[in-house]
Amino acid sequence: MNKLYFFRKLLTPIRSLTLGFSALSIIGAVILMMPFSSVNGQFTSFLDSLFTSMSAITTTGLIVVDTGTYFNRFGQSVIMILFQIGGLGYMIFISLAVLGFAGKISMSNRILLRESISRPTSVDLLKFTKIMILSTLLIEVLGVIFLTFYWMEYFSFSEALYSAVFHSISAFTTAGFSTYTDSFIKYGTSISFNIVVVLIMILGSLGFFVLYDLAILFKPNHRQPHRLSLHTKLIVSLTLFLTIAGAAVILFSENWETSNTAIDKILFSIFQASTASTTAGFNTLDIGIMTRASLFIIIILMYIGAGPGSTAGGIKQTTFGVILISLYNQLTGREKVLALKRRVSDETVMRALSIAALALLWFVAAVLALAISEDKDFLKIVFEVGSALGTVGLSAGITADLTPFGKIVIIITMLIGRVGPLGIGLTILRKKKVSSYQYPEDEILVG
């Protein structure tokens, strides 16, 4: 009994989630390394398979081998299943399976499910889980329909349908995996293609509660008009601001080809800003030849990421927003942190600062490790780490050439990017320990 109690105390929910993602990535790696997963019918090294599997389960999209030409349809399907599970959270699939067989979820599984889903406490857990599944299926199916019709101009129906399924799921889960070697570069000037893919990426990055909140807004209810939550207002505002600001920097800092029209430049800029801020990881421009200013703004967008409770990564836009609001209130001399006529709790401010600081510490540590082990341009190393930590998948072209040590660092960074910010938040949210005594206060000079 004592051993069982100790084991349960040791295996906290966040550790269980981390072990779950790690286990799934290892299972995926074993499958992907087998000859029946590759085009050439040969074994793939375990490290490369693990890198690909971890990239998929964390919805990152960084690759060491080309997805479309190296893996066959079976291998690609395994990758697609991994980023679909990783995007929604594997606990959702476990819970659905348990419900199907047993008809109820155990308390331990319910705790894990609650920890893996960001939602208001007023919304029923299982109801919200079902909403997540249904909204995911609806958006992905609509994406498949459009992309199938679009790609039928280039491929047969079966090829167009397969490509549409793969890329619609990849876009909504913000995984960034593509079966095309150059991602979406050849479709970068298509207005309709850009609109649909960007829309799918944004819907996947807002967060399921934001989608839930917006859906209620458009649902007719004359007796009691629905008001959007502060969370939703903050996410929508920051998504628009970061995308427009990032697109503007790219638009005015890139060395455009003379053949690019004004519309082409705007499409390229908006797409790259969107794919960075949503952490989707597709590209319509060659990242490796972009200017330093463009790469720098993309690194910032990748670090910030998208909305909590979404399929995206980063420290999350609400974390960034709370820090900015807190800084503004500090500079204006306000005692309490206020946002849109609402007070932000001190606990939320401290949690945001902790998440950003710890993410930054790992970012610096990983960059230093790669700077020592890899003979690559420093900015590209910073970009690679930022992409892995934000689970984005954009690369400046050095991923495949990383040393084994460098690949391991990126694998760990991708896992931290997927679980870390959530884990930090959960750790800080734990019930405070009330001490029976207090230490004397002393002064530390800062600033």
C-alpha cells in the first residue's frame, strides 16, 4: 500500500502526460523505422524515426527526412495519426475509448483529461471534450472538401483527396507536415488557397474555448445576449495584432523578386506571419534566404505562439498579453493589473511571468548547446530552437544536417514545447502550502 501511494504521489498528472507523449513518440518511432514505412523499403535509423515521431506527436513539423519522398503512404498515415492525436491531446482519445468500452471514466483518467484541456471550470468536462471532437471534425472536413476541389486541378481525384486529408489535418492541428518537398511555395500566389489554409490554421490556434465562446455569440438568444469573455477578446485581439505586425515587418524587409506583384507580396507576408503566430509551420517562401529582420520577427512570433487550449505551441498569447498589460499598469502606477475593465489576479500575472521566464531559460540553454555542437550560422540555430520550442516546424535549412547530439536537443525541446508551458502552469496552480511560520522580509535591489 505504501509503495502504491508513493508511486501515485510520484506520478503527478503532468508527469503522466509527459510520459504519455514520450511513449507515443517511441511507439511511432518503432513503426516508422521499419522497412514497410519507407519508400526504399529499408530500415530507418531509430534517432531519425524518433525525431520524426516526436515532431508529429508534438505537432511541430520539423523533419530530418522529407515526408513526401522518404515515407510511403503507410508511413505518412502513421505520421498523420500521430499529429492528429498530438493536436487534440492523447487523453481525449483514451477517454473516448474508455467511454466506448466501459461507459464511464475513472477518476484518475478524469483528472488527466482535466489537466490536458484548458477550459473554464463552469463548462462540463465531458461536454467540452465532445465539443472539441465535433468542432475538429467539422473544420477538418470542410478543409478537406475545399482542398480536394482545389487540388483536382493538378492531380487525380484520389491524389487530391489524400493530399487534402493530410494537409487539412496538418493545418488545423498546426502540425506543419507536408507531403510536398517545398511545402506550399508553388501555391503561394493563389488567393483562395491562402485564405482557406490561413483560416484553418487560425481556427486551430485560437483555442477550443474561444471557438466555443464565439459559437455561442452567433447562436440566437434574445432573452440573454452573450458577452465574450476577457480571454476570448484578448486572444482575438492579439491574433490580429501579431499577424498584421509580423506581416508588415516581412513585407517591408524582404528582398522581393521583380516578378512579385503587390498582391503576391501581401499574400506571402500574411501567410508567413500567420504560420509563425499559429505555430503551423507551413511556408510559401524559402525560409533559408529570408532577411535577418524577417527571421527575427518570425522567431518572436514562434516564441509567443497562439492561444492556450489550442493545438498550437509557444508560451501562448495570453501569457504575452498578461505580461504586457502588467508592464503597462506598472509604468502607469496602478496598484492592480487591469485589462478591458477587468482585474487580472496576481496569481495569473505570476504564472505568466514564470512560464515566459522558464521557456526563455530553456531557449537560451538549447541555443548554447547547439552553438557548441553545430557548425552553423548562429541566427539559423536560434531560429531552429525557436521553431522547436514553439512547436512550429519552420526551418532555415539546417535540421537534416544536425549532429546526433543536436537532434537529441531538438527532440527534448519539442517535448518541452508541447508539455512544458502546460506543466509550468499546472505546477504553479497547485494548492499553496500554508506555513505555520514566516521568515523576516529583507530588501533586494533590482533594476
